[in-house]
Amino acid sequence: MATEIRSTPSRFARPLGIGSYRPGRVVSNDEICRLIDSDSKWIETRSGIVTRHFADEDESIPVMGARAAEKALSAAGLTPADVSCVILATMSYLHQAPPAAAVCAFELGANRAATFDLGAACAGFSHGLALASGLVASRQAEHVLVIGAERMSDIVNPRDRSTAFIFGDGAGAAVVGPSEEPGIGRAVWGTDTGHLHAIEQSTSFAELRRDPQAPWPYLEMAGPEVFRWAIGTIADVCDRALRAAGVTARDIEAFVPHQANMRIIDAAVKAMNLPSSVEVARTVAQDGNVSAASIPLALDSLISAGRVRRGALVLTAGFGSGLSYSAQVITAP
């Protein structure tokens, strides 16, 4: 007679705490313009970015992720010993082994947690929330840390006029745990591979092994292509995420999109016809585009400023290289 695999009933999951880490070095548009043919006004008009943060040598991706995670755990009333899984989303980690998540767990003191890195570029944190929700709901994990951490300054050419002013460094984290009610809506996610090469590295790191004189594989971006795609796609993805959660734009208290560009954010808000009562995260002005870290950085800013109350419905949306995208409604921790 066949035996059955033992399983346990599913449950709900929700974010329990959030935290962020910004490097101390603040970089102005004027400093960026020293190496590119541009000026501060052009950068601000084109992107909405005024400043960004660059990490120092000792502010590695695992270290910044751990500092953000400490704040998230503290906000949730938990300790590193309570963490059963660490998911670290990043696109800029240059040291492949051990994985960034494992080093982050060591730095944090979560020494028995399962760990893995997630590579979904700027949609990474949103993807991580979906995975964490499934792990907690299925009882594969009790508390999951979802971390977005980036050192974009390592992979962006400071002399490239099309990308040098866009990106910044930092980390954000959320701890996801069990809940009596749903706290993370179904993710609406996917990849539009018709624009696979719109954001990509110029070459492979393998080229440096074959030819030490080969150029560093900096990140390159077809800006106009990405902009047109984003303003034509993000509002639709967000509308689908609202429907998947069974709510409308009038039910949410905040909209926290990936902080890629102020014009993209404003276009999405207009296309979705969001009520004026909805708080919209626009930390891109101070942080720049921090890829996988941008959503938790922005959400933590809204919560810390008292602009979003605990338990309020928040619509999040990430999009980036691939072109990958992910959106879901969550409850604010």
C-alpha cells in the first residue's frame, strides 16, 4: 500500500517589520557631472534625482543587508535566532561564493537559517516577498528575511552619461512571518523577454579572464526603450495586482513602486488614476535607483515618517532587467 507524504495545513503570511540602511556618503548631481557631459538641472529634469548614496569599501552588500535586517527584526520584536530563511535579492554582488545571503546571515548572527540569493534585478525584492509568503504559508519557514541590497556604484560606469547619474547604493529588508489574516497578496509577475537586452552588462566577467585588458563589464541601458516599456506596462501590472488582491485603488493607503525615475512614477500614478489620498513613494530624488533595495528603502521611509499606518494596504511594484516585473498588495508592517 502506498504511503503518503506528511504535510501540514497552509496558513497566511504578512510583513512584520521593515528596516533600511543608507551609506553615509551622499553624492550630489554636481559630483556626478565632473565625469560626464551634463549638469545638475538636466539630471533632475530627466530623472527627478538630486542625490544618491555610494558605499565605502567596508559597506559590502552582506554588511548593508545585515544592518537593514537588524532594524527589520527589531521592529518585529524578533531576534536573529528567530530567522529560519534569508532571501537576499541583488544584481551587483561580485563575489559568487559563498552567496551574499549566507554571508549576510553570518554577519547578522542567523547562523542556522536557510539562505539563498535571488537575481531578478530591480524586481528582486518583490519576487522575494512572493517567495517568502509561500514559504511561511506552507510552513516551510517560520520567519523569512527578504533583503534587497545593492552596490550599483560597482557596476555602473561613472563616465557613461546615460547611466552614471541614475544609480545608488543601499539596502532594505522586511521580515515575513505567520498571520491570522492574509498580508501579502498574490504576485502578478513575469518577464517581457522581447526587451531582454534593454538593460544588460556590456560583456561577461569571463572576458576579463581571457583578456586582462578587456573593459570592465559595466551595466548598460537603453533608456528610451525602458522608459516607453515602463509607462506602457507598469500601470496594467499594478491594476492586475489590485484585482488579484480583491481590492481597488481606493482601498490602498500607499503606492510604493520601484524608484527608477520620477517621470515613470508620475506616469503610473496618472494612468492608474490613483486617488489623491494615496501616499506615493518618491525617494528616488534622494536615493537614486537602488535596484532591488529601492522598494524596502522607500516603504521604510513612508512608515518612519508616519505617512503610512501599520496594517494599511500598500501596493508595491518592481521592474527591471529582463525585463522582469512583479507587483503585489501587502499590509504595512
